[in-house]
Amino acid sequence: MKKCVIITGASSGIGKALVNTYSDNNYNVIAVGRDEKRTQLAIENKPNAKAWIGDITNSKNCNDIIKLALKEFGRIDTLINNAGIIYRYNANNTTDEQWHDSIATNLSAPFYLSRAALPALIKSKGSIINVASDWGLMGGKDALAYCASKGGLVLMTKAMALDHAGQGVTVNAICPGDVDTPMLKTEAAQRQVDYDQAMISNNSDSPTGRITLPSEVAALAFYLSSDIAAQITGTTISIDGGNTA
Ligand SMILES: NC(=O)c1ccc[n+]([C@@H]2O[C@H](COP(=O)([O-])OP(=O)(O)OC[C@H]3O[C@@H](n4cnc5c(N)ncnc54)[C@H](O)[C@@H]3O)[C@@H](O)[C@H]2O)c1
């Protein structure tokens, strides 16, 4: 029976690369996105992929995503909590709405989905991969709610890894530095800086001289969900060209 992966934030950036990687490797894919057109585009010509459209900050929706995966594919092997949102503001200018949106998207949704997926993951001896951030490991300027939510996601990863190691489920967090996705455009707009200039400094600030590609993050996730990584759990893996070294 083919393995099944659930990928949130599947319509763009890292999520889209994850859909390609898992689909190319013969997985059944549930692609979760908010924008119907963009999510359908991400799974175009992938007969083994199904879209679920909606907002994951609501726990009922998260339960429905798990039900869809089981109905369509009969099993769940990997859950990738990839959807995320960033607001580049500090404690002076972060609004209540931005704070709640950050916690709901970056922290509560991974919890709701993980909780709902656990029975199926215990059965398959599967994996949870949380796409956190280097700003879940260290502070970043003007990214208060993002750092708080990603830091929470990192420790949720470790707590869940301990709780479920004996049941054969691995739980890990990937912590990227800058990755070439639409999120960097959003950040540049919020910081009111020129996107092209920001990209030049992002690349030159990296020890390897370039930022990370979405496909490189997807390849790391694929490794973490493979049988040969069964002994890796509760860890955070940076993929940032050495930036946090
Ligand atoms: N791009 C970077 O530099 C970078 C660095 C570190 C971590 N990350 C993390 O990588 C992950 C993927 O981001 P990306 O860079 O591909 O950016 P992106 O903006 O292209 O993707 C984020 C996706 O999450 C989806 N999303 C947001 N809120 C949602 C909600 N409530 N319900 C359903 N979907 C929702 C968006 O629609 C979007 O498709 C995020 O968790 C982000 O924090 C990105």
C-alpha cells in the first residue's frame, strides 16, 4: 500500500516543493491550502494528490483533514506542519490580531493536526515534521509573535517526541534560515524595504553565499520521514547555510 503524507501550506514556497518531492517518490498526498486555485495548481498532473481547501486554525477543520486522508488513502505515514505566517513587528506595534493569528497558525494548527493524526501515525509508525525556523531557536529583530510561536513549536516537537517515541512515532523540527519563497516578499513589504535589495543582502549574509532552496528543505523532510531516520526524533535540524553556526 502506498504511503500517505499530509502537507499544509501546500500551494506555495516550501509546501509546493514538498508536494513535488513526495509525489515524485510515489506517495499519496493530501495538499492543504487556503487558496483553491493555487492549491489545485500545485497538484496539477499529480493523480496521487488530493486538495483540502480551508483554514487550519480551526480544530474541526484539522479533524476533517485527517478524516479525508483516511477516507481517500486508508493510512497516514507523515504529517508535515508547514503552513506559517510572519509579521515583522515588535512589542510596540504588534496588534492583538497579528499575535493571535501567529499563535493560531504557527502553533495551534500543528497541535490540532498532530493530535488528530496520532492514532493513524501510531498505527503506521509514522512521523511528524514541523517546519519551524531559525527564529524558533534564537531571537530575531521585529518578529516578536513569529519567534514566540516558532519557539513554542520547537518545544512542542520535543515534548511530543518524548511522549510518542515508545509508540514508534518520530517528531522533528526543521529550522530553515532564509528560503527563497513568497514569505520573503511579504517580509520585505512589511519592513518597507526593497525586495531585490533585501535578497542581495540575504544571499551575501549567508556563509554559503546563498539562501536555501525550497527543494532542499523538502529533501530534508523526506529524509526525516524515511525508514532510515527512525532513530532521529525530538531534534531540530537547521538548514541555513551555516547561518546559526
Ligand atoms: N521562507 C523563509 O525564509 C522561511 C524561513 C524559516 C521558516 N519558514 C517557514 O516555512 C514554512 C513555509 O513557508 P514558505 O516560506 O514556503 O512561505 P509561503 O508564504 O510561500 O507559504 C506559507 C503557506 O502557509 C499557508 N497558510 C498560512 N496560514 C494558513 C492557514 N491559516 N490555513 C492554511 N494555510 C495557511 C499560506 O497560504 C501559504 O501557502 C512556514 O512555516 C515558514 O514560517 C520559512
